[in-house]
Amino acid sequence: MFGQSNLRKIDLNENYSWMNHSEEEINEYYFGLKLINNSKNKYHFRYIKTGQIIDITSNDGIEFSGQLINETTEYKSIKTEYGNDSKANNYVYEIKELNKTISKKVGQYIIKQKIYSIPTDSLIINWNFNWLDCSGISLNYKVNDRINLTSYTCPWNQMDTLKYVLQIKRTYKYINQTLDLEKEYSKFTSKLEKGKSYSKDSYMMMYILTDKENELIKKGKPQRDYLKSIKDSIDDYLEKELNRLIPNLTELNCYDDYHLIFSKKGKLKSMKVDMGFWERLSDKDYKKCRKILKKVFREIKIDFIDSKYDFYRELSFGQKEIYIYDPTIY
């Protein structure tokens, strides 16, 4: 379906970001995609979803050419006063040519269904924008001299009874299935450099394990299986005891999340928060809450299990209860 490609990188430029440029301008700067309104083709269709851009072009509406761009953002580790963090560093991407048959199917589908005539979401009555952490798609077109730039926020969660919604959903499904976009993106991520973190949406992070790390994970499976088998017993016990021994949370001003490390004998070894050194010295509420926790954990004994390994937990203060979370990836 696609021609050969190699991964490319381009550093992020603070002068070309979502804060100061349009989606079209960003794609031109980083990936070399010319603005739709500058296209010399009679038909030019651009479909944009998170991590992928598809360009379909034609001069006669019969034969089409196309390309797919798979892209993600590479993050680098940085140190802050609060500890280790990560920062977006560059785009990693590839450009793959579509074969003529696939390009023709997509191009003629858009023309036949007249998708280019559908207005953008802000012009569709009762379109729901109140979705959190839900991405969208863009469909940009040039048909003869007519330019139409459209975007649709969370189209898959819109009501089918709204005008145009079914056409948009069918187009999304048709393009994704015809080009097998999920499989193509998976093939792209399999080529990424190992030992680094990536994100295609600045929200969900993906870390590519090195070969050595993969071997360590395989070796650590018995340990993870055992810790998983005692997980619920520990979580339930800690929450019950903490809420019993610290009953008046509303009178305390505890709000930090605590990272806890327990020894294989079930004793608390370490208790940390994401807070700078000087903040820890000066924050009276933090010092008071930490003192209470240290006193309480001297009374808590996890002696009903025979743990073979150290284990970790996260402690979070709610308004009325203390909650325990297990950050272990099993």
C-alpha cells in the first residue's frame, strides 16, 4: 500500500507552536506540507488526525496520488527543583507514498459523497464541545478554486441525529479502514529509537523499552506476579488503618500526595512528596501532616503477608478519606 520511508527528525521551534501559528502553518514548517490554498492541484484533500496526516491530490478527479505522514513528539529528560521531568524536544516523523489505487478510492469517495461541502463543527447546530481529553480530526479541501478548512471536535461522541454527523463518522471510518491507519502507525512506532519517551497528543506518553529493559521485565515477571497477588490485601488494610488512625481529616489541611516505599518485612522505608527543598522546609501544613503520617505508620504493621520484595504505594488525601494507590505496572 505504501512506499519505503525513513524516520526523520526536526527540532521544535518555540516560534512555531500552537500558541502562535495555525495547524496548516505548523504542518508546513515541520513536515513540508504546502498550505492548501497554495496548492496547484485542482483537487487537494488533507485529512488530519492525532499523529497522522494524509494528503490526496488530483488534477482531473479520476487519477489520484497520495502520501501519509506518521508523526510523534520525542521528549527528553530534564531536572527541575522538584526532581526529574520531561520536555518536548523534537518531532519524529516519516513520509510514505500511497499507491495510486488506494489514493483513487479515497479521493473519489470524498468527491462522490461531497464531504468537502460539510461546514466546520462551530457552524453545526448543537455540536457538543464539552468533552475532556477527546481529540478530533481536520478535513481540509481544495476543489477547483474553492477552499474549505474544517475541524471536528470529538466527532465519534456526537449524536447521530445531528446534521452531517453520520457523514463525518462514515468518512472517518472509511479513511481509517481503507488506509489501515492504526496498523501503519503501529509499524511507525516500532521503528522509534529505544530508551526514549514519545507522545502524539501531549497527553498520553509512550516509553520505548531498550533490549536490556525488556530482558529485565521478563526476569521480573515472577516478582510482579507475586506482588499482584497480595496487592488488594495491602491496599485494603492500609486504607482501613490510615482512616481509623487519622479520623478527623476535615480538621487537617493535608493535600500532598506521598510516594511510599515498604520493605519486604512490610515496614515503611521511605516517604516522599513532589516538592522543592525550600518548600519542604517552610510549608507548615506539609510538616504537620508528614509528622502525623510518620507517627501513624509506626503503629501500622503489614505482618500478615510474607513479601519477598520491597513494594510501593501512593497515598492521597481526599476531603474525607485517605486513599491508597498501587503505581506498579504488572
